[in-house]
Amino acid sequence: MNGGGVQRMNSNPAWGGKRDDRRRFLALTQVRRELDGFHFLDEIGRGGSAVIYRARETALDRLVAIKIVMPEPGPRSQELSDLFLKEAQAIARLDHPNIIQVHSAGRTGNVFYLILQYVEGETLDRVLAREGRISPDRAVGIAREVAAALGAAHAKGVIHRDIKPSNVMVGLGERIKVMDFGIAGGQFRADETGRHAVFIGTPIYSSPEQCRMEPLDGRSDLYSLGVVLYQMLSGSVPHVAASPEETIDRVAASEPAPIDYLVSDLSRDVHALVGRLLARERDNRFPDAASAVEEMDRIRAAGAFFRSGARARASRSSGSSRSAPAAPRFRASAFSAVVLAFAVLVTLVALAGGRMLPGENPDEPAAGLEKREVSACVVVAPALVNPALDPTGTRQVERETLAAFADIEGISARTGTWLESRTGSAGAGEAFVDSAARELAGQTAFVAQGSLRPEGERVFLDLVLVELSTRERVIQVAGSAPADRLGELAARIAQTTARRLAEWLVRDPARRGVEPAVWIDLDDAPAQGRITPYQG
């Protein structure tokens, strides 16, 4: 259980190593001496410069969560200390069923503490780590409760500044509680003069104006809520980078990828809701949290979560076992990176007398595939090459994709000129999908769309298979590698995609659905963007 709501993060630099273990012990000793009416039971969470303990208040015989905060030494530590107490006093005045209550706050020496309402449950980030993404009705319901909490806080002049899954508690009976209003640990970032400014928040969930160190209002929290909703729906976050500093720059300057890049069956209402929350200019967002709550209530009342015709498929998919965390769909934004796009048309036509599909080991069929026979045709479309980039990389990706499907027995692979010869002009992007759908109407057919994005000395590549009859993105494989290993990465992603498609095809149609996304890293670098690329 994670009462109090802060997830343990053993890798947190603020509380790592023997020196910080000693600091934590001394801080706990100070607070225990101050709070002799509480019996400390166990540590239940850790994050930023804080540790949370479960304790029993002896006089009232109730469980509480005690958060101990020891600000990191620095040029603005006193300012942070004053901010902590000021915000604690403001938050203690908040009274809302979706906000963790602050019973009291205090200071002993250079250590601060909060006595909080204890809630049985787990944080939303743990839910997402286990389930990957959650159903739209549940996601919008959670977002609605968070927005209601924000509305109550904003009415009292309190801005959260750090809305993220680890600050949202999912209690028993799906009770939603928001915590850490305005008192989350800050990060330092040097300004042009060399002085340090306080950055309060978590970059991947922060608003553009927050990343630009501009004055904030409640609409900044709504943007952060939009990121959380985006993650609940897709299993990914809109912006990812190798470090907090790079993420701050990207969020400040870039548009997020539209949610329908990752989830194709959402209704226009849900798509518009996410888009408005994530509007880069705050004037284009909801004017206040109450307006966002009203829109979410309207969507929930109408049951308008899926586009027309997608509800049955979504219901079928959600009825299966919980999925693994979804890998990110890496797409360059218009402002931050150049995207090299290519499209692969995968045409699958069942033929009598087809051969068996191989398993993961090319010499052995996979379990469950031995008795099923499938044949298919794979067509790789001509690449769309940005003139600013060397087309060598995209040609390499196309070759590996073509080879991967050709290596599966029973599938013949062709070049993209096949579709052009049948249609006159295959088009590009959605036009290509439309051309393929018209040409292959009535057949089991797919379009694979991908992107290749260089970033520094690394490349990011993804490949998504879209089923033409439903327009669902049923399979997604993405990954990254050093730039000089692009060929190896392309081969791995293409082979994995082909293998997963083979398994998908031989299933009973009732068991088909959107597959959990797969992330491949060719070295020991972290899987950036896999739900949360870093903490803090």
C-alpha cells in the first residue's frame, strides 16, 4: 500500500547513498522528538527531497501520513523553506473530497513536516505501470475528479504546479485524491546571468509557460492534467527527452503529438478534450477547471468515448488480460525535430495451401501456430524523404522491413510500385491509407506507418500496423539505438513487427485487438518515454 500517496523511488538522488541515509535518519530523529504524540510505523513513500511515513496519532487513534521534507542546500534554500510553510498554510484551508487533507504542518531546525490524511490505495503511476493504459471512460472519470480538486484549489488561490500520476491517489472504491498542492520538490535551472531560479514541477508534465519560467495561473495545472489524461489513454507522454533540461526546452517550444497518433478509436469529443487541455497557448485551453469538469461530465453522460463503430472492438480488447506498459510512439514535433516518414503496405490475403508461419526461432514454429496456415502479400511503399536528410536511412529501413516479411514463409513481399501500378498514384500519409483501403476493400489488409527521427547521436524508429477495415493501430514496435546501429535497429523492429503480425493473424478473430506496444533498446540506455523516462 502506498498511503499518503508518494511512490518510493529508490534511485532518487536527493535521498541516495550513505550520506543521505544519515541525513534522513537525523531528519526523522528531529521530527520524532517534535511529534511525541505520534507512533511512527513504517516508510511508505519517497520522492524529491521528501520521505513519507505511516504513523498512528495516539490521542485520536487514527492513522496518518507524515511527510518529512529537508530542502537541498543551495542559493535559494531559504526561499524554498518559506514557500513550503506558506503553501502548507494555504493548503490546510482546502476542504474538498478529492484533495488529501493537511492536518498540520511544522518545522524543527531545517526540517519541515506535514501531517496528512492517510489513504489506503495506490498512486496512479503504479496503476499505469501495471496496466499500461486504461479505458477511456475510466481515464476521463479520473481526470474529472482531479479537475474538480484543481477547481477547489484555484478558487482559494492555490496552484498545484506538479500534477502528475504519482501525485494522484487511487483509493479504495476508485476514490481519487490529489496531493502535494504547490509544495512538491523544486528543480534548479541556471538563468542567463548564472544565478539559479527555482523550477517547481516535473518537466514532462509541466506546461509550456511553466517551462519558460513565466507567471502561472490555474490553466497551467489544466495542461498538466492534459498530459496525465494523454498518458492514461495512450500509455505514453507527449514529450520525451534524454534529460529534464532537454524536456523543459522541448515542452516550451514544441506542440505535442495529437492523441490520435497513438489511439485511433477515440471519439472526436475525447480527442478535442485532450487537445484543448494541451493547447500550447493558455488562452486556447479551458478558461478554468470548472469548464473542464463540465465538458468531461457531458462526455461521460453521453458515453461518447469511442468513434462510431469502435465501441465493440474496444470492449473486446478491454475484456482481455491487462496489458503491459505501452512503449512511446516517437514523433518529432514541427519545432523540435525533423521526421523522416515511410509507409509500408502490408496486404494479407488468405490462400489455400499456404505454409506455416515460423516462431521466434526461425527453425521452429511458435506455440499455437503449428496447425494454422496463412499466406500474405507485403508491399513496401516508396519513402517520403525530407530533402534536409540523407535518404540512406529510410532506404535501409525499407529494405529491412521488406526482408522481414519476406522471411516469413507463406508471405510474398513486393515493392511499393505495386500499389502505384494499380491505383495510378498511391499518395502519401492518410492518402496512402485511403488508396490502399479502396484497392484492397474486402480483404484482410494493413498499412504500416513509421517514422525515423535522428536526435543527436541516436536514432528513434517506430513502426505501426493499421488494420484497413477498422483503421485501428493494432501493432506498434518502437525503439532507439546509436545512429551507427540503425540497420540493426531497423531489422529488429521489422522482424518483431512481422512476428507479432503472424501471431495476430492466426488468432480467433474474437481474440484479436490492439496489442501492447513493444519498445526495443539496442544498448543499456533507458527506454526514454516508457510511461515516465525519469523522475524529478
